[in-house]
Amino acid sequence: MLNKYLKKIYGQCIAGNAREESYYPVLLNLFEEFFKVKQIRNGNITQLPKGVEGGNPDFVVRRGKELLGYIEAKDFGKVDNLELVTESEQIERYKDNFENFILTNFVEFWLWRKSEKKWVKKVKIQQPNIISKIKTLTPVANEKDLLELLSEFVEFSIPERKSAKSLAIDLASRAKRMKAPLLEELNNNVETDVDKIYKAFQEYLMPDLSKENFADIYAQTIAYGLFIARLQYKGERKEFNRTLARDLIPKNLKILKQMFSFVSARNLTNNIDHIIDDIATVLAYCDIEKIKNDLHKEKGKDPIVHFYETFLIEYDPEKRKRMGEYYTPVQVTEYIINSINDLLKDEFDKKLGFASEGVTLLDFASGTCTFPAQAIIKAKEEIDQSSQPGNWHEIVKKHILENFYAFEIFMASWIIGHLKIALLLEDSGYKMENGDKFNLYLTNTLDFSKIEGQGGIFENVLKEEAEVAGKIKRNKKILVITGNPPYLANSSNIIQKGTEFYNVYESYKEIVRKEEKNIKPLSDDYIKFIAFA
């Protein structure tokens, strides 16, 4: 097999004008033959598009949908010693990102293992300059060693992630790799499913959403969507893959489910499909029960927020700061919710506080639902301490799921918020059933415009969410509005003239204009959220 391979490499070289790409079919054929020898029936190797400069390695190797590893090739006529490129920015990035990775110049092969942080095997089967300069061929050297290296590569099993923290870091590092190819797809002037989703977000959620920020949203959404799917998955873990995700995502997350109809069913561009498969493989081989335990609430802590914070710090700490994605400490949230609960009892005659019939709650900038979660915890405490405790199952179903609301504009936070409430209710003794949905809506709280026209399937799902949120903004009687609004002085949110909301907001400015010339600080988002409330 290797003699045949080397003869083909030699043949390409002496034919003249050979480039790196000239040897690709020979390497592909070597792996296809090797899969047969190893009896790996569903093994496959795929050439990846070059994409942005140094963005993709040359090949991805899979066993079915399970990602095994990557291969980066160099032309032996230009790189006759792999030592020359191992510390380049490109290879260092691959070493940081890839668990199982081969670097080769077609006659020399190095195998990298991220878990060991080293090249675990180096094999040379021919001196490069004998072929490229002397134009001759000698017998294959170190044949057994190369076959062992290839065996180690294709028999690789991804290390099991046993903690929520390590999983968050791994998800973030892979989601981050998705951003550049997504931007390339958005800028290539060919309309794809990704373009359609981007335009739908602009139309129904964020009119000034840039392609760069959308790429962040999309990459994070895919990572968290696959995570939600993995939490629901009950089958053999090695069988979990992205094509299963759509059916596993709960029906109440319609927007996410519809987005995954593209991710699961369509033929994604090779620029991103291998990264999505990589995320799915990491999730397949994690200790999901241990991670679930990590995510369940401990007193005085908020594991879901820590998970999301860990993800954002790894994904892009600077963007995390710019987007204001900081979260109210649990102790502060507890103090605010406890104070509101006391007010409900003392001033509004609601004997069970948040658990009382007729109490409606809205978190107008929910993030990951920290405030609604704390209100649910307080409601459970009131029921447990009451001399006439009610049926908690009925209170959740008929009161909390009907009268507690939350609005959030960032999709990753929206996903995490739904996950947090589901886990919290499960901890309290209530398992979300088919048809159950916490009223957390993906919407711009400050936008009261009515949605017109028809779109595609995804657009209509996003429109439906916006319409329901709009009805709550305009018509629902809310007793308690709480939350921590965004603080953004250079706000792009424009309040629509002629609305009651606009009149309230402008009344603040009128008062200040009498004594102050500079009223620009009143354009800060948090002022607009107070006016909304």
C-alpha cells in the first residue's frame, strides 16, 4: 500500500509543475485504502475549502458523523523539513484547537495530541530531496511506524469531558472557529440559508445587526443548540450527531428548532460543517449526567450563569464587555426579589407573595433569566412555608407558566434562560411536559412596531415570536417589572413617536431641559427601559 502511494507521489513530482494540491488525490487514496485495511466501513476523508487565510486545515477525517481529526499538508518541494513550520502561527493555532492532528509534507508525517501537548509520533518514509531534487525513488522506509501512526490517528477517541467548565471552554473554542467562515459565507454574494437567517434577524429583531455580530450569534446558537439537544438525547452516546439535533430540541423552542432544520438537514458548506461535527463529537463523548449535576442549582450559586460566563470568556472576552453581558450577582438578585416579595405581601395584600394568584411578573432584560428564576424559588419557599400549602405542580402550570414573562434580545442568552428555568423547575419537583413553555421571548423590549408581511419558514417563526411578545407589551397587565436593564450610552434604540411609551420617555427630557443643556445621557438604554416599565 505504501509502495504504491510513494510511486504515485513520485509520478506527480516528475510530471513537472506539481503543486501541493497535485498530491491531494494521492493522500486521499492512501486513507481510503487504509480504511479498507482497518475495516472502517464508514471512514471518510474530505478536502476542505481553503477559506480565509489559514482558516481551515486541508482535510477532515470522520468515522460516519464522528469527527476523528484533521490533516494539514505542505509541499515537500518547498517544506523538506516539517520542523520549519511547526511553530508558525497557523500550525500553533491548529495545535491549540485540534485534539488529533496530522502535519505532513506527503513523505513525512507528524501526529499531534492536544491532551498530551506534544507530537506523539514522527515518521519519515522517504527523504524529500531524493524525490524533488534528485528525481529518483528509493524503497519505503519506516513502513511499520507509519502504519502505526495512521492507526493511532483513525482509532482516536476524543477525551471525555467530565465537568461543565471544561465543556464550556471546548464549546467556545470551537464556536469561535466558526465565525470567520460564516463571515466569508455572508460576504460571498450568493444567497444561502445563513443569509436568509441574517436578514430575518435584521427585519424582526435587530435592524442594525452587523454581519460580524450575526456571525457571533449564529456560532454561539449552534453550540448551545447542540448542547440542548445532547441534554435531551437518551441513546448510545457515540451515535449522537448534528443530524439528530432538530428532533431533540424541545418543541417550545420553535426558533431554535427551525434554525436547526438548516443545520441538521441541509448540506452545509465544508467551511463550517466539520466544525459543527466537531462540536457534536465533543458533546457525544462528554459525561452528560455529571455535567447535568454540575448545572443544577446549589444554594448561593448559579451554575448556568457560570457556564455561560466561562463560555463567553473563552469565546471573546472583549466582546463580552462591549455587549454588556454581565450578570447581576445572585446575592443582589435575591435581595431585590425578596424585597419585592415583601412588598407584594405588605402593600398589595398578596399573602403568598410571588406565589399568589393574580401576580404577574416581567423581566424586561432577562439575560439568562436570573430574576424570574429567583422569583420562582421565592414562590416555592412561600408555598412550602404556608399553613395551607397548595399543589406546587398546579401552581407552576396554572400560575408561573401563565403569568411570569421575560424578554431577551440575544439568542444565546435566550437559550440559556430557557435551560435555566427548565432545570430549576425540575429541581423544584416539576418536570416540563409537552406543550409547557416558559414565557421567555426573543424580542427587543423597546420595539413596539407591528410586524407586516410574510416570509419564509424561519422568518415566520421569528415573526410569530415577535407578535406574541408585542401583544404582551401592548395589552398584558403586569404587576411586577424587574430585572437589570442594559447600560448603553450610545444607544441605537429609537422610541417610536406617537406612542404612550414615547410620551413617557420624552417627559423625562422635558424636566431635565429646564435646568440642563446636555440631555444626551437620557438616551442611555437604561433610561428607556425605565420609561418602558
